[in-house]
Amino acid sequence: MGTVAAASSLSLYNPIRLRERSHARESFCFNNNNNNNKNSFKPKTLIRKRPFCIDTIGCSATTTKSTTIGFEVESKKHDLLRTVQDTQRGLVTTADQRSEIEEALVCVEGYDAGLAVDLGELDGTWRLQYTSAPDVLVLFESAARLPFFQVGQIFQKFECRDRTDGGIVSNVVRWSIPSLLEEQEGATLLVSANFSLVSKRNIFLQFEEVSIRNIKISEELQALIAPAILPRTYLSLQILQFLQTFSAQVPVNSPGRQSVGGLYYLSYLDRDMLLGRAVGGGGVFVFTKAQPLTL
């Protein structure tokens, strides 16, 4: 008896039986609609709704995949910054460290390979975290050997908002002479260049000028030129003003001089990290986004 009841119960949920019962109800309704009886049942129009579950699942899967990739990229970027952390921006590295850094670089670059550079995202100020470029490392080496020379922060500032073909880039080096200038940021070395976008990820730099500006003399030097215990003369004030406003420019691109330029490959770019490679063995660069810089 229990078996019969169970079988009967299961048969109620048999899909074939359910379709047959549904078809029977629809037939009954439409047959009754043709009846001349005034009280005949008039069924409402049956509307079949399009299932949406497949689209929802696909959208959910895409979102999940994008989130997973986002986490992976951030993890790889963190690993890269960790590997360069104790290298003094590239000055102190071993062969094993350089190999590890290159591997970490390639891992991050793989997430951006083949995509065109977004100049709107490139626009802004970027702080150098690591480089293997000889022309930058020589500055760090000089500061390490010479007690009267300091190298502070190094930036690249791109000005290319609302552009599609290129813009202006400024290489900014903060430096100082202890006791004469303020610590780390006593003066600014500025190398300016125009750049043009020559492919999806390559830019060509056309260097224009090298200048020294933003001289900030130390309190010790100010006291030496114009001691606080003595009246400041017109001459001493003129000397102070001259030093504080001193600026020197040397053009590197003139009609009588061969054009100076270089090809630069932007291997990775997002809202807070920029990776670059100077084409021709000029070294690699790791930058992170910095606050806007006023030159």
C-alpha cells in the first residue's frame, strides 16, 4: 500500500504528466470559449515570458572573471613593488634580485599586452620606484660616493590630456648640496621633451631642454650671506634673491645641433602604475602615480 501511494505521489510530479495536464487545461479553456453559453469562461491571453536565467548567469560569470583578474593584477603589482623595495631605486641589486625583478615585471606586463596606450590615463605625475637605466643610476652612484651631493625624488610628468598623438614629458630630478641647499629638494634638474605616439605602445621622445630651477638655499647659507644679528644690506638681499630665483637653461635641440631623441616602450599602464622600457637596452622603469607636480 505504501509503495502504491509513493508511486502515485511521484506520478503527480512526472514532467510528461504535468505537460499533458497543462495542455488539457488550455484545451478546456479554449473549447469553453467557443460555447454559446453567456457565462462561458473566457480565458486571458497566455503570454510566455522569455527566460532570463541564462543571461544572468553569463553576466555573473563575466563579472566574477573580471574581479578575479583584478585581484590577480593587484597581487602581481604588489609583488613587483616588494621585489624593488630594498634596491635603493636600482642602485643596490644582485644578479638574483635583477632576475626576480625582471620576472615580476613580465608578470605584470602580461595583463596589458597588446592594448593601446590611453593618453588620458598616462597624463599626470609618476614617481620613480626602480630603474636599471645607466643614465639614472649614475646619479645615484654619484650621490653615494660624494658626500656633498644628494639625489631626492625623481618624477616623470606627462602632459597629454585630450591628446591622441602625443604631448610633453618632463623628467624631474630633485637634488641638493648639503649645508648650501635644503635637504633632498634644494634644486630641480628638469629635462623636457616632446613625445609622439608612433604605435600602440611606443612613444618617441624628442628632447628639447635641460634646466636647473627652484633653488632653495639652506638656512645656514642664508645666515652666512645675511646674518640675522646684523642689518640686512641691499647687497645681501640682492644676493639672496638672485640665488632663490636662479634658473639656467641649456637647449639640446637647435638648428646647428643634431636632434636628440629616444624610443620608449610603455609596457604597462593603469591608474596607479606605469612600467616602461627604453628601447635599445636603455633599461627598465617602474613608476607609481604621485600627487600633481607644479614646475
